Amino acid sequence: MSSITGNERIAKVVTRPTGRNFAYWSITIILAFSITLSGIGQLMRYGGNVELVTTIGFPLYITNILGGWKLLGVIAIVIPGFPRLKEWAYSGIFFLMTGAALSHAFANDYGDYGFHMILPLFYAALSIASWALRPKSRKL
């Protein structure tokens, strides 16, 4: 017969859902890498970024603003701590990407096979998935 003869405490074993953690970091790395490349491309006005912006009627200086915001958003999402800043960064990326898709749609600039709409909406979906899967330490 066993009995507890004192003020002993039972330690709880906290297990981390490794599958969820792996999914979070996989999606977040893909999102961060994609948005970083996009931001650098806009800041450097590399590739088709000039045509993408001018075709839909935006001034060219908007590439500096958008590129800078993208890089700052990625930094906020990846660094540890600052949960409120992460919330703002996720919402910023979501609104930036859905705004890009809508801007191209309103300008009738869908690209080949709707690429100018599909890619930003894919990034918006990645930001939602990363936000939803984030660990407790990164939540408010």
C-alpha cells in the first residue's frame, strides 16, 4: 500500500505539440522568406516591380514604402518577444497582400493565369496560417 506522507508535490509534465510547432515554423519561414525577397525586390526596384506598380497607376515611390514595411513586418514576426507588435505585423502583411490583390483586380491587371491575384492572396493565407499556429509564447 502506498501513501503520501508529507507535503509532496506532483509535477505536471507539459508536452509541446511538436507537429503544430513544426507547422508554425515551416509556414513562418516560407512567409518570412517570400516577403523578405519581395521587400528587397521592391526597395531595389528589381525585376518587374516597376511595371507591377506603374501598370496599376501607383507612383514609383510606393515601392520604397511597401518594401520597407515588408521588411519591418518580417523582422517583427521572426524576433522573439513583442507579442503586440507581432499582431500588428501579421495584420499589416494581411492587409498589404489583400490590398495588392484588390489593386490588381480593380486595375484589370490579373497577370498570366491570375498570377497577380493568386500570389498575394497566397501570402495572405500564409500570414493567417502563421498567426493561427503561433505558440503561446508569441500570443498576447
